[in-house]
Amino acid sequence: LNVAAVMKSKYIAPKEAALLALAVAVNEKNDVLIKAFEGMSLKEGAGAEELAEAHACASLLSLNNVLYRFRHYMKDNEYYNNTPAGIRMSIMMNPVSGKEFFELMSIAVSALNGCEQCVTSHEHSVKSLGTSEARIYDAIRLAAVIKSLCVVI
């Protein structure tokens, strides 16, 4: 019931819901759900580039979430916080699915991975692009429900 409810948000289009769910499944390394949400995304009109981008988003955010969570824990260390990350993040600059949706996927994956600094940053960014709090909240609810599905499948 929870999965059906979050996949039919009035703030998130069906294709976006499928791609968000895919990013969560990739983040959680759940092969069964990856395959299912890839199929659902294609059925909802996503292309191969959008599927690849959901995978890339989960990969990039898993990297960033570790780095920035470490920096947050070590907040008083000037060296850690001022040294450039040295990580290529070009996918974030011109995403296939659009900047707003990429940021929405980013906040959802960052919430899953427990990175306060990334959640705060992506929430600010996605809101600056005109996203409503209701849309953000539904993306987080979707991520939470799909994460729980990953636990049982």
C-alpha cells in the first residue's frame, strides 16, 4: 500500500517517481528492484540516458555523501573543510533530466545516506529552482518507502 501511494504523488510525475525509485534501488544495491524500476521508467517514457543518469546520480551522491558527512563531523578542521574535493561532478552541471529533477534525486539519495550537509545544500538548490516543499517532501517519502521495500526484497 505504501509503495502504491508514493508512486502516485500529485507533485511527482509517474516517470519521475519511477526514476527516483530507481535511484534509491541503485543506492541500496537491490538488483531485483533496479530491474523493476528500470522497466517501469521505460514504460513511463524515460530513455536510456535518463536511466543512466539515475544510476550516475546514486553513484555520485554515495561518493559525495561520504566526503561531506566526514567534513561535517570534522567541522572545526580547517584543512578538511577548505581542501578541494578533487572530484569530477560534471553530470550535475547539465543533467539530461533537467537541473531541478537531478537536484530532487540528489536530495533523496543524500537523505538515504544520512548526509546533513548534502541534504541542506540540495534542498536550498532545488527550492531556488522553484520546487515546492510538498514536492521535496513527497520525493523523500518515496525514497523512504522504496528503501523499506529494499529491506524486504
